[in-house]
Amino acid sequence: MRTPHFNYFRYLLPLFAILFLWSCGDVSAPPDSTITINPSSLTIENSLPTTETSTQYYTVSVVDKDGNPVGDVKLSISFIWASPSPYNLVQLYKGDTPVDSPFDATTDEFGAYTFRLDFVSGGGYEYKGDVEVRSGAAFAASTLEVTAGTTQ
């Protein structure tokens, strides 16, 4: 004979499992959410004959259709040429750790995530690409353009 407590447990266990998985940060942005990247674009002109590496910090924000920040949302962040190699022009970082592109991240309780991107300029290098952030159907991009400029 089953006790009444078993019946409650049988119905509550799936609910607890769903809540646990939802709180793990593996949830995509809700429908009609908006992702914003700051800065929205970056243009660097460097006419120096030698190369130099610069750092740019990006902040990603996710808000729902009503404009409320959405925390614990899984993000996929990418830049086409980024990978951890000393010979690459662009490197993404998760914290202080170089990562391959794309990499996964999770927004904080305020719907934000900040990451670092290092890039090479000077030495005649010219390139352009988009930092892309995706979560579910939501998408945003920020253009990074490096030009050689003109020498005086």
C-alpha cells in the first residue's frame, strides 16, 4: 500500500527537475527578447609600421519584450577569426582565459555579460568582422574594423 506522501512526491519531482534545469543558466533568451552589444561598432586606424595589441571590453545586455533584464540566459559569442593562438589577429577571452570562437557565457542577474577582445593593429593590417551574440532567436552584432590609415 502506497502512502499519500508518495503521490505528492511523484508530482513534485518533475517540477523540481524543471526548476533546477531552468536555474542552471542553460536557458535561451525568451521569445521577442533583445540583445544589445556595447560598443555597437569600433573602428581603429593605426598607421604605425609595427603591430600592437589592444584590448576592448564588450558588454552584452539581454532584455525581454517588456524591457526587463533577463538573467541566467545562455549566450553564444563569436568572432570569425578568433582562436587562442599567438598568430591570430583577434582573441576572445572568457574572464582572463583565451577561448575559441564561439564560446558560451551566461548573463548575470541583471541580464548582462562583459567579455574581452584583444586585436592587432598597425603593421599594414586591415580587416573587418562582426562580434556576434546569439541566444535562442535573439541576435546582435558589433562591427570591428581595423585600417592601416595613412602615414604622414
